[in-house]
Amino acid sequence: MKSSFWVSALLAVLTLVGAVLIFFAGRQLYLYQWRLPKERLITTGTVDEWRTTTGRRQPTRYQVRYHFTVPGEEAVYRPEETLLWWHRENLWVTIDQNVWEDSQRTGEIEVEYSTEDPTLNQPVAGRRTMFEAIVGGSVGALLVAIGAIWWWPLLRRPGTGNPGSGPDTQAASV
């Protein structure tokens, strides 16, 4: 009994995590694959910092931190993202090596931003791909499917509170 409670609790948490992953994958697809291309303008940003990172069995990643301004506004914008209550600003953004090298010479980079919300921006040479969103959404869907497979028989079991499924209703119909 106790072990099935913990298994059920764990699967409930994994199902919830899966649903959150699906939500954020969909949000990323909406923002960067649908909304930004419709509302975008391109401007020149100033690169603040450069770095390269190399992981185990991964190619070198060329990254920058940049800022830009919108004509007619005093505000300075940088790459940022918000996930629920967690807001991250001045993010490192991966770009192509040749653009990274050019930006070291010029100190500039082309940035596309939303005319409605300039906080939604990315380097033209470092556009986000759908890969991360597809992987996140797929993992989320897998977790939700595992949770559904576990929970469906428990919800359909006689005597669990489903109308017409308990022993009393079966005896009354005889």
C-alpha cells in the first residue's frame, strides 16, 4: 500500500512536470517561430562580451552578450526570458562562429526584435531553432503519457468513487 502511494505520487509529479514542459515548449514555439517573425524589425546591437564554451563531446559554442536600443526610446534591451517566476536577464546567446568573429572586429551584431515587445529579441545569426522546443515538448508528452497510462486504470477501478462503479450499485441492479 505504501509503495503504491509513493509510486502514484511520483508519477503525479512527473505528469505535472511533463505538462509544464509541454506548456513551455509551446510558448517558445509561439514566441520565436510565430510571433517574432510577424512583428520583427532588425537593428544593430552592441556586443558587450564574448566567450566560447566547449563541452564533453560537444562542438565549441560561440556566445555573446549584447544590448540594443529602439529608435525613439531611451530603454536599453538585452536578451532575457521568463519562466513562471524565474526571470533571467543579460543572457549569453549562441551564434555562428563567423558572425562571432566579425562581431569581435566590429563590436556589433544584427538583432531582430518584436515591435510590440522589444524584450522579445534574438541575434539574426543566432535564431532559436525548433529543436529545443520539440525535444522539450516530446519529453513532456512522454511523461504525461506515462502518467495517463498509470492513472487511467486507477480512475476506472470499481469502488473508487466513479458513479455507477461501486459494489452498491452492482448489487442494486440485480
